[in-house]
Amino acid sequence: MKKFMVSHALPKGLTRGELEQQVKSFQKDPDIRGYRSFINLTQGTGICVIEAPSATRLAAWFKANNMPYDSITEVELEGYLGEWVETRTPVQTGV
């Protein structure tokens, strides 16, 4: 599995409850896993980190779920509190 950053322009007026329902419905695919999301409902923008086998597979997943996205970028390095790790090395938080 690889990690990808995905940028989204969210629908105007999307509520937190609607977002939570949408995300739950998308978690059923065994090949796609939401890793982390950063959302600003007021501005209608989101950045998500998602694990998937490939960018092509992830794009097909978005299309099948009628979820628009602006870009998909593979993540090579992940930084946390000034430390950098390869994306295939899990970052431990709260330790």
C-alpha cells in the first residue's frame, strides 16, 4: 500500500454530520483506507491522506463514489514534529 495526499473542493454548505456519514460509507473498500484528513468546512476545502495500491486505483474509487478531487499526490516522506520517515514506516503519535 502507498500513501497519497488528496486535495478536495468540498460542496458548499457541507456539514460535519454529512461529512462523517460520507466518510463512513467510503470505508467499505478493502483496498482503500483513510489515514488522516484535514478539513475546513467554512472554506470548503480538504486535504486527506489515504492509503491505496495506486493513484489509478484511488482515482477510480473516487469516481465510483461520485466524490470529486482536485489532485492526487503520492507521499514519499512523512514529517512529524521535525522527524522524517519513509511513508512505509508508520509514524507513532502520542508516544
